[in-house]
Amino acid sequence: MLILVGESGAGKSTFIKAMGCSENYFEISGQVKKDLEVRGLPVNHDSVQPILHQNYSENPYWQVPSILAALQDKKYLILDGPRSLPEVKRLKELCPNVLIAKIETSTSNRSRRLKTRDRIDLSAFNRIEEDETHVTGLKEIIKMADVTISNNGSINKLRKIARKVHSLLD
């Protein structure tokens, strides 16, 4: 299992798309986003984060069974964006070949990307930063990273790295 971690806007989803292996992909916020879409509600940080936080507060391992089910019968699984330290620790206990890769970029790059992608303003970016620093376990998960992938260069450079990682997994 490859666990991709990084702050919002670092390039985790872009990296996964560049790998070209959507059948081996599990997005932590995926089910919450689908539920919001079905209910006709907006899908953004302010709608997703509180639901994830509530679910993880009630059970820090609530997604582990779904993650393990997604891994079943696959050579590997790419886990996108975990925000629960106990969940990541449990996955490392249950799956002996877990690699945690941190995708990082500058704060200004992240802010610009989120402004473009999610149409957020500075206030929303600051809320995201606050949540990732004080509400989720992201900072501690990032410290667990085995490798770091820098995303301060061109999109082509990131795609080249992603293709290389994909070739190593296959």
C-alpha cells in the first residue's frame, strides 16, 4: 500500500492521476463527497471536513474495513489523503508493506492551486490551514513519511515522477 500524504493543494490527486492507475485508488474523502453529491449539497472543505472529523471522532478506524476491502485482490492500493493518525498506524500494523510518501510544495503554491481549483479566498485557505494543523492528525502523519516528493517544479516533472513510482509498483 502506498499512502500519499500532504497538505491540501500539495498535488496528491494530480500525482495519482498522473500515475494512471485509478483501479488502485482509494480517496479518504471519497464516500463523504459522493454522499454530499447525492444529497445535492456543495462538495468543498467546509462541507467535507466536519463530516470526516465527526466520523473519526466517533471511530478513528471507521474507514479501515473499506480500505482493506479495496486492497483485496490487488497488488497495491494508493490511499489518498488520510487525516487520522490512528487509522494510518492501524494500516501499518495490518499491512506489512506500507510506504508513506509525502507530497510537498510551498504555501504560496498550495494557496494558488486551491484558489484556482476550489475557488477559495484567503479566509477559506486559512480555515483549511487551521483544520490541518489543529483538527486533523495530518502533521503527525506527515512526520511518518518514508519518502518526500517535491512538487515545486513543473507539472511535467511531477508526472514523470508519478510514472516512475507507478512502474515500481507494477
